[in-house]
Amino acid sequence: MSDGNPSTTALLDIRERIDSLDTQILELLSERAKCAEKVGEVKRAAGETDICFYRPEREAQILRRMVALNKGPLRDEQITRIYRSIISSCLGLEQCLSVAYLGPEGTYTQAATQKHFGDGVKMLPLASLSQVFREVEAGTVNYGVVPIENSTEGVISHTLDLFVQSTLKICGEIHLPIHHSLMCHSAELHFDDVKTVYAHQQALGQCRQWLDANLPNANRVAVSSNAEGARMTKSEPDAVAIAGQVAAELYKLHTLQENIEDNVNNTTRFLVIGHHDVTPSGNDKTTLLISAHNKSGALYHLLEPLSKHALDMTRIESRPSKNTNWEYLFFMDIAGHAEDENVKSALLELEQEAELFRILGSYPTAIL
């Protein structure tokens, strides 16, 4: 009831408008969810076997469309976060997906998994990258999420090596901004009293300059994950961990300092791994695993088809083949989908030139 004050009346009018909009939004969400249920019914009625309800290319198209339509005041990344949650909740009505990630709880890989899949999936933390690959290969889970490279420290070579022996496909990618916090068990701990810093090797590298300047005498110990380092710190009064704020909350640690990464634009790229190929979304990336014949100019001849067909190679990494000394495998990212005509022509020529040729996956480029 209004007290006659114009500002109070205006506030009540705005609240009534918000209530009305919330009612409309809920009705539209319910209608969207019913459409998602009908999609599942149509696919099952058609007698499809091995039905794949999760469609990365369709999700990417929806998110890009919503970003293109966004006129504010919500930021684009807020819009994508909202719609990922909606898509995830609706997908859960069709199929309950399970996704494995490098654990324990509180890792950046968990944050990447949640960013990409939303809250409507079952997430399974595992102790190693090889376990994530094995569980997806065995069909215990539908998908896995693994880190592949960091903008500061470069490629995660173990992930690349696992792809060599695996038949899994890359179904998507995630870019996650990484902000590290320094955390400990007690708020009374001072920098001068710190004896040990626990973190993943990548995190130690991403904070190297800060550690040199602020904790030069502390022993730096690399552990399997930042969350594991946070867990270990809980029982050691003179130790600190480098991890995300989620880990501090999860393990009830005190944050000594936030944002200690050396590069303010520090970002880690993650890959979604699964069994199926992804159809074109309109803005895609293709990852290849290739090796060259042992002859002069071999790498030049591998790259020549890309130049000929005007393809953009966004990344190339080499790894020892482990079969013959001084022979290497190359992991290559190119812009475009393997079904695009110019990409298809280039890959056909590249396959004829290469000794080993595998398409690890074509998938939508990462969205905000």
C-alpha cells in the first residue's frame, strides 16, 4: 500500500512490473521445457538408436544468436551464463548427462565443466587425466572435460599424449579466465612464516613472479591439482595453497591475497571429449593429429595444403612419437569444420602427404 510518497509509488509500480515479467518468463520457460521434452519423444518415436540429445553445435548457435540480439544492460557473458543454465535444465528433461573432470572438487576443471554444461548434469571428479579418458572410453560417463593449454604456461603435454592412444573425439572447447588466490588454514599466518606453497605445476608457473617477490624462501611443491593443494593445506599451519576461490570456500580456508597470477589475462583452454562427431555450427575449429614422412621439407609439405586453401592454422604443437627417436607427432588446430568444402579439400591433400593422419574433432569455437 502506498504512503503517498511519489518515490514509494514509483517503486511499487516497478516491483509490480517485475512480478508481471517474472510470471511471463516462467510461463515461457515452461513452454520451452515442454518443447525439449517433445524433441526427446520425436527422436524415440523415430526409432533412433544411440540417440544423442546433447548437440554442441545447436547450443553454440543458440548462444551466438542470443549474444547478437543482446542490447543490454546485461553483459554478453551474463546472457550466455543464463542461457547455458536454461539449456542445461531443459536437456536434463531429455537425458541426464554425466561428465567426468579432473578432480577433486574445487578445481578449475570443475569450474570449466560447470560453465559449459550448467547445473543440469551429473559431474564426476576423478584423480587423473588418464582416468577421465578411461571413463569416457568405457562409457561410464557421457563426456569428459580436460585442460589442454594455458595462455601463460602453454600446452598441457600429458593431455596431448593421451589423445595419441585414444579413439575419443573432441566435441567442444571452453575458455576459462583463471584468477589465483593464495589461501591458508589460519588468518594469523604471515608471509614470512610460510614454508610450503602447494599448487599444480601450471599454477606455480602462472604465479612465478609474484612468488619470487613475496614468498622467495618458501618451498614450492607441485601437486596433482590446485584443489588437492588446498585440501593438503588445511592440515598444515605453515603451508599455503594457490587455487580458485571455490576451493577456499569448499575447504574452509582463509584467503591471504587474491589475483596473484602474473598475467591479468590468464586463461586456460579446456576440451570436451566424447564419442560422437559434431556437425557444423557456422563457427568451428578442427584439431588434427599428424606425422610427417622422414624426408627433407616434410613439415613444409604438410602445411602447404592449408596455405593453398586459405585456411588459418591457429595452433601447432609437437610431441615425441615415442616409437622412434627424434620423430615427432604434430597437433594442429585450424579454423573451420572438416565438412566445409575448403577444409575438406585441404585435409584430403594433407592426408595423402602425411604418414599418420587423424581428425581428433571438429567442434564449435569457445563462446564467452
